[in-house]
Amino acid sequence: MVKLYNHKKSITVSIAEGKKRFSRIINDAAGEKKEIVVTKRGEPVAVIIPYKEYKQSKRVEGYRKIITARNLFANKGISAENIYKESRKQLEKKS
């Protein structure tokens, strides 16, 4: 019997059960677009998500980093133009 616990958007599975049913778990994640929470001794240790969701989360994370950096520079009075000019200088030195 498969010990998968279905919670709306996610499925919880133990590592031991995951080893036995790896192909099915991957198919559930990809096909049903669900998150698979992997547990060890009842505690979550990892998440398996569809690849498209992973790529989207990395893109969003990148945007957040850019906005954070932009805000830090703006608070210090450093303009985007100054950053661009300095970046160009650094790139030209490396060439």
C-alpha cells in the first residue's frame, strides 16, 4: 500500500516510501503539478516540484535580488548610470 498523504496542492511521502515509488512520485509531481514533500522520521527534509515551477521560482528569486540591490544603491545615493559606467570600466579592464 502506498503511503502518500494528499494535501490539496502537495503530497507527503517518507524517504523509505519514496525509494520504493520514485517513478510514480516523479510522475505525480510532473503530471499533476503537485509538490511532493519528502519526510524523514516525520519531518520535512525536501520538496520535489515540477521543473517549470522550479524555473519560475529561480526567476522570481533573481528579480527579488535585483530589486533589493537597486534599493540598497538608491538608499546610498548611487544611480543606475554610475553603476553602469563602473561596470563598463571593470569589464574593459578584464578584456
